[in-house]
Amino acid sequence: MKPNVGGIDRALRFIVGVGLILVALFSSHPLAVWGWVGIVPLMTSAIRWCPAYAPFGINSCSKSQTQVH
């Protein structure tokens, strides 16, 4: 898989993912269980590939970031 999640996009996904998971862990509200959805942006940040971007050809990587080592 060729990376399609770049620097700023990746950082925002990480922050949102961690934030949502923290809400799920520390909130007593019944809807807080939806915070576990934060695993998705956290994982896409970690693997640098978003399956939702692929069908639309979206790529937030710079040219230097798209090279797989």
C-alpha cells in the first residue's frame, strides 16, 4: 500500500484518535462508548494509509513522503 496520509493530516488523526479514546475511557456518559471509534484515525495515522482516501484518489502526502522505503 502506498502511503496517502501526510504530515499534518497524520498528526491531526493521531490527536483526534487519542482524544476520542480518552473520552471513551474517562467519561461516564452512555454515548462515550462511541469514543472507541478513535481507534480508526489512530490506526490510519500509524500505518499512513486511509482506505477512505483510496477510491477518491486523495493523497495528503508530499512527493517525498509517498516513497516507500
